Amino acid sequence: MNVRIARSVVAALLLVAAAAAQEWQTFAIGKVGAAVEVDGDWRRRVEDEYDEDYGGDQFEVRHRAAAFGRLRRAQVVVREVRSLLDGEGDLRRLLDAWNPSGAATPVEIASLPSFVHATRTYEVVSQGVQLVVRCDLLVRPGLAYHVMSWSDRSDAALVASCAAQVVDGFAFPGADSEWGSSEAPTRAELRIGGLRVVVPFAEAVWQRLPVTGDAPLVLESVGGDQRLTGFVIAAASVDAAVGAERGGLLRWDDSLVATPVRAVSFAGLDAKVFDASTGKTSFRSVCVEAEPGRYLVLRYRAPGAVDEVRPHRDALLAAVQLVPIVEAVQLPPLPKRSPRRIDDRLAAFVDACRTFPGPSAVRSQPVQMLQDQSYVVRGWGQLDRVDWDGTSRLADLSQDLGGTGVLWRGQVWVQHPGAWRAYGGAGSGPAPQDAELATANDDTLWLWRRAADATPAMPPPAVARGWPWHDGLLVQVDAQGASVERARLRACSIDGMIANRRGDVALHGFQRRAFGDEVGRSVVWRVAADGVVHELGAWTSVTGVAPARDGFVVAGLPVDGAAGIWLFADDRPGELLVSGDRMQPLGQPFDRLEFLFDGGDASYFVRATLADCRERGRLCQPFSAADLDAIGAELMATVAAPRSAQELTLACGLADDLAQRRCGAPFAAGSDELAVLFRCSRSGDGSRVSTACRTLLALLTARQVVADGGEFVAADAADWSAWNEARGSGESTPFALCVAPAVVVADELSDDYGGAFGLARLREARGNGLRVLIGVHGDALQQRERVLAPAGFGSALATGDTAVLAPVLAAAPANAPLREAVYAALADAGAAAALQSLAEEQARRGEALPVDVVAWLGMRVGGLTAGDVEVARALCGEVQAALDRFPGEPRLALLLGDVARLAFADDPAQARRCYEWVTTAVHHGPLHERAARALRELDGR
């Protein structure tokens, strides 16, 4: 073969090789259907050539520039990433995750028609070889592909060519693939308050998590690094709801820094929004009113800084729809707690002082007095600063936190389980770690710590209940952190402590009297600056201690004194400043006393001069157990036991005169005042109350029952023992509640909340229209009760004779218990027709009671079936009208839920709202259980 022929053969072979090099190849990528089309000598590596760190999509690319040029090789790896990469920050973080040493070009980001493309090139030295590495990200929401191409530095052009081929030839899974179909939008719908919340999302990006706790909406991105949570906060205003949300984030991480709150329009409604970040994690919280008193919060969590641009987050929030719901059923506002009656001397004294609304719920005594004469006060879920200018929030807390809180060198320290945590401020003082309690004054911190050689924490196993007794140390810490032991207390359990302006510290709690003691004795210790420990009085119970100008003020019940606030100044005996209950002392600066007063529906910051306290405050309820003993004994020795209402009035008038002479004030009228007397009469427990004291309390109780509308039943004969002994047990009939005064006294002394025949229950019975009969002779009570019961009532009830029963009910139009008994008896007897006829007749009266309407409508609702939709909707309107007439009646709300469940079977939210209203309005008992069971049925549980 000559040279010309040889050259021709070589040229032909080169042409064939060139043609082969131009053939296109398509490779499947990842697991969800992506592919890449490339042009050139690409070869997928076989399994035994894999680098296990890079997965299965690994390629080798060969290229020869000329027929006899050097063969160049490059490596390409494509990794599938299931994650939401939203914005430049997420792209940079993923590129930085592969972070070799060496020079790197800036990240370049471009939006292509089918995906976002980000790229960066590195120069790397590996095992003495200089390499060039290029990283490319091909990104769509929820799915990305990380492409790494590398070769010898001299082959940088080949690396760039390989990467360009992948970018140009890459195809994400098609719309007909499983992943592609999951890109189609779906939506989460839920009802929160008066809003229907619609959140469009793609399942390719988000998964909806099961409802947990109080968050009915939780969307988590693929990869799990971003989350959208929707929940409700109950608050008085949108600003309060935003404050609660900020507080919740701070409890999660107190290093969080939040931006100012901004007012925006969100889904067409007025809303507040703010951003917060720890630097590594950021939040955006949107707060909008769902209904009065309840606010929807949408919280978006993502990695990175707060100022990162996040297009997907912004688009997702912008797509949220908030549609106000026009309810098929309307529910009234939840019934408010009945306020305390404040027509007593303490309330009158408070009204005469300077007051302003205080914290909504005071958990315990103030924990600190500040230099400006304001106070740090611990409430439920918050730490507040209280002064004459008002109440301001220092920190939002979790309600289950124990212990205390302290403002120390510019920071608020709050005790969490196992540690103390700082909230806000820029202070630099040492943390009060390893302390059970802390208080501060100026630049001094006092800590209560368990002694290292403490006595056993629990009594012997034979004791059923234990108390955490131990020895403890009071430690003083200065501004530089140096500490010194001030005092040691033995076998005690400390509830609180506080320092005054002179540097004395008061601690209050319990001290064990003997090993195995379960309760101990209430004690207030004062530790002077020289470390000497004094006890401040002897106490049955202590509710709070606060600093005074020359000592401390203590609220509680002394062993030999009246309940109230007592001043212990210097070494003088205690002085009663304000007598009574429902008070938490704040302090006694200058010539005034400041305290928080519980008015039932609100608390008040009260400022009273010491002169007013000594003139009027101490006389609000100035009776001790010893006073009641002495007054009762003198009364029994002076007059005979009363047998009639007139004699009862005379005996109680004499008791008032004796009280005026001994204590400076007569016994005040009102059940609240009487309840304080019961509390003052205790010395450890009710069994220790003297006979004379019990007799006096029985007289005052009978007078109060008559004043509340009850009836005193006279007896032919009675002695003082009848007033002190429960000869006839209390009993309730459909017409009257018959009770002996001694029964009421026994109930009040044995139960802090009053038993079945306590004062509150008697007042409730009277309010329900039941006659209350009180007397000391059981036979007389029963005879009087029989007079009230109409002849033939029992037989008519057994037979369902409505001709007899209707006049009986009409004669007692306000007696709800009578109606309850009649309707229940007819239902038990199966007399449905008689029950419905009688209930309808009573319900149509102008003065009908809720029980009448409930019985009538209940019979009709109970007769409906699933097919009676139109009848149910018409009946729904009647039940709604009845609920409008009696808006606080939970039985009607329960009936409305039952009928709405049939009338609006396609909208179970209507019935759900009714049942939730009932469970919120009634915290326990059959109604609560019935509504809770209905809610479980709606949830399929």
C-alpha cells in the first residue's frame, strides 16, 4: 500500500470516529424520572467503579482534540436532592456543603425556562494533582440535581463543556410522571374561628403532617428543613397575640432577635407580621384576627438569616386565602365567671383608696422591689413590673414554670426546670445557677440553695405523702460575683423570699416539726444583715411576704390574730394594717402600703396610707380564732339559744355588739365575709375549732341564709347543743333544701370550697328557685317540707298525670330543681308523651326556665333520624332562638350541636363549634363528657 492510500484510510477512519463522537446519548438520572441527553464519549461507570459517596449517576467523559492528540478525561457526578431550595441563601449553603480548600469563583445564579441554575468553580490540589472542579445546581421547588464535574487543571475547557452539556440537555421528570403529577397544586383547608383558611401547596414540595397539640395545620417541606404552622392564640388584642407569639419563640431560643412588628394587609384582612432569627434559623409570623379574642398565627420557619430573599415562601403566603364564614348556627360569647360580690368592708376600703388595674392573674408574692419603688410580680405565664404608672411586661413565660424570677444587673432571670434563663437586657452579672430561689436589691443578689449535707429529702416510706424537707443556705452575691453564706435553715421547704432596702431578707415556707412530719408549720424568717435569724410571728398559713421600709409586710393567717396584711418593723410586734382576704402584699415604702387586691373578675393595684390602714383597713375583718371563741362563749352565757327567726335576730345583734366592743367592728353581712370568718376560725384543721366558735358561726350562718332569702324554721324547744351538733342531716327535695346550721358549719370547716351544703351551694339553690329551710330541729324541718309538697304529687309523678303535675309546676314557676326532677322521673318511667306535653306547656310560658325549653326541644331533637334533614334545619332555628334567649345555657348549645349534626351533615364544623363551646364553658361533669364524646365521634375516634 502506497502512502496516498494509507493517508486515505486514516482519513476515512477519522471521519467514522468523528461521526461516532457526534451521536447523542440519553441517561436516566435519579429515582423519580429525570434524564440528561449528552453528545460525546460519555460512559456510565459500572458498579465496581463507584465512589460510594456519590451514588449511582457517575460518568466518565473522554475527548481527543485531534486524531493523534492526547486523550483527555473528565469525571461527572449527578446527585438527586429532595429538598426545598428557596432563594440564593439555600443554593449557596448547598454549594458550600462541598467546601474544598482552594480558590473559588463567585456563585452565579440564573433563572432558566425550566429551572434555576447556580454554578461555582473551584481549583483544588488533591494528592499533588491540580484539579478544576465545577459544581452546578439545577433546581425546581422540592427537587434539585447537584452536578459535579472535574478533571486535571489543564482540561478546564473539557470540564466546562461537560457541565454545559448537562445543563443544556437536562430534563426534569415529565408531567405524566408520579413526581410531575405531584407538582399539581392541591390545598389544605381548615376552619379557625370565623375564618376558612385555604393554603394551596404542591405535594412535590410539601407534606401535611398529622395535627399535633394546638396546631391544626402543619406543612413540612421535603427534606424537613422548612415548615409552615398554623395555630390559634387567645388574646385580648392583635398586639397581645403578637406578643404571645414572640414570647413563644423566645422560649424556644432566647438568642432570637426579632424585627419590629409591621402592619400589613394579608389575604385582604388587616394583619401584623414580624421576622425573627437566630442567625441559623429564621421565622416569619403573620397574625390576623380569626374571631373576637382569637387570632390565627401562620409561622414559617426556614434555615438562614432573617433578611434572605425567599420567593417560594412569599408566594406560598401570598396564595393563602382567608374567607370569613357566615355561620349556619350562631353561638353566644362564652359565659364569663360570675364576679365576686364586693359589697363588703374590704372592697369598700379598696374603693376608697387609689387603685388602677393590676396584672390579670397574680401567681404569688412579688419577687423583688426595685430602686424606683416598682415591683417585679410573677403571674401566670408572665413576669410583670408593677408601679403607679401601670403594669408592663418583663418576660413571657411558660405557665408550668416553677420557682421565681429576678431582675439582676439589667437582665430578667427566670427559673426553668433545671436551670435559670435570661430574658432580654444587656447585663453582665453572674447567673443565679444552682439556686432554688433568688431575689435582688440594687447590686446584691441573694440565693437560696440546698445545703450539700442536707437532711433526707423525703420522710420514711411509711409516710403516705412526703414534703421536700432539706437544709438550705442563704447566700449573698455581690456585683463581682463573690458570694458569702448569710444563714442556714434546718429541715425546711421555702416557697418564696424577698429583700428589703436595708439588706434584710425574708423567707417564708414550712419547717418540719419532727421527722416524718408531712405538713410542717408555716414560718416567716427574717435574716438580718449580720446573719441573725428571727421568726416573724406564728402562722397558720402565709400567702405572701413583701419588703417594708423598716422590715417586711406579711399576708396570711396568724395563729393568734386576724387574717390580713401585717407589718413587722424593726423588732416590734406585728401590726395589723388591713384585715381580710384576697390580697397579695407588694410593699410598704414611705408612709403607705401597696398591695394587689383580687376583685374576682380583675385584680387591682392598691395604694393606701398607713393612717387610712390604721383607721379603717384593720377593721375590715379584724377577727381571730381567739376573738370568735371569746365572743361565742360570752354570747352563750348571756342569752338562751334562739328558737325563732326573731330570737335569731336578737342573738346575732348581741354578737355584733360583742364584736364591736372586743374588736372595734361588728360582724359584716355577706357570704364572702362569713367565708373569711370560717377561714379565721381554723387552727390547723376544722376539728380543732372550739364549741363556742362553732356555735357563733352557726348563728351567723343562719342569719345569712335568711338574709339571702331562706326561711328559718322555728322549733318549740332548743338549747345551745342543738346549734352545735348536726342532729338532722341536710337533705334536698324537689321543693326545698332542708339543712341545720351545724351541717353548713361542718361543711365549710372541712372543705375549703364548701361541701354539698356549704354557703355557695345554699346560695346556688336559692338562685335556682329552691326554697331553703334552715333550723335546728330536724322534725320541724321535715314537717315544714311536707307542707310545701302538694298532696298527690308522688302518685302523679309515678303515673305521669300531667293534669296534676302542670299546676304543681305552675305554682313554683322559678323552681328549676323541681322541673329537673319531674322531667327526669317521666323519662325514667318511659312516659315520653307526658314529658313532651308537659315540657311544651311549660316552655311556652312567658316566664319559662331553661330547663323547660331544654326538655321540650330535647324530646323533639331526640326523635329525629338521619333522613329528617329539612325538619332538622327548621328545628335548628328554634334551638338557635332558644339559645339567643338563654345565651349562657350549655345544655341548649349541646342540643344545637346535635341538631346541626343532622341538619348540616356535609359541614360537620357547625356541630363541632357547638360541642367545643360546651367543653370550654363546662370544664367537667356529664355535659362536658357528652360534648367531648361527640367531638371524638366527629373525628372518627
